[in-house]
Amino acid sequence: MSTMQIEAKRFATEIDDLLDETFEHVHGIYLDGGTSLFETLETISEEEASRPVSARCASLAAQVNHVRFYLEVLESYMRGNPVHNADWQGSWKPTSVTNEEWEHLEQRLRDAYGSILSVMKGLDSWSNEDQIGGAMAVVVHTAYHLGEIRQALCTIKQ
């Protein structure tokens, strides 16, 4: 049986492209134009961010805060400092926001993304499974919530 390995630089480039598409700029890897997370959030008012799709669904503000929190937890994990008592329930707040709070929440998400991206770009190798798994989890988890947000907008922006 032969063992094939992915070159670390190639893996880093692919993860970087997926992260960029998920958060900032669509390249056509898997999203349609103008639908990255930050592009999507730019179209949402604080009133829309505060309105849950139903009584059993989170508001968009809560979705964004949860993604922000997840990025912070994953960054710690990738640095080798796992968070043992993460407040996952608390990450689903706030449910409603003012304009200032919405802007602040979006900025906190941008900061969390920038911070974890800096960690990934600073890696010399991708030999640690926590780093590889963490990077992949950031893409997959954020893409899932981006889909949730975009689906909710279909109802909210009627």
C-alpha cells in the first residue's frame, strides 16, 4: 500500500481559498457571487438581525454571535489551549440588537476571523491534527451557519 501525502503549502493554500470564499470573496468554489458571510451580513439591518424566523429558531444576531464564539474557541484549540468550559448556550445570545450593537457584533466576528486566520497563516507545517481539524471545522461550521442565515433571509426579507 502506498502512502500519499498532501504538501503542507498546498493544503494551506486550499484552506485559505475556502476560508476567503466562506467569509469574504466568492471565487466560485462553492458559493454564488455576493453570498460570502461578510457580503451577506452587509445586507442585514439590525431589525432583520433581531427577528427570529420562528419561535423555535435563533435570530440572525444570535447566529452571528455563535459563529464568532466558535471561531474564538477553535482558535484556542488550534493554539493548543482547549477551552474546557465553553458557554455554548450563551453563544446563542443576543437575540436582538440595536444598530450599534449589530455593528459591534459584526466587527467582533471580523476580529475573530482575522485572529484565527492569522494563526493559520502563521503555521510552518500542518502536521498537527488539531490544526488540520480546526481549520476544516472553521470552514464547515461557518458554511453551515452561512446557509442557515441565507435561508432565514428568504423568510425575513419577504
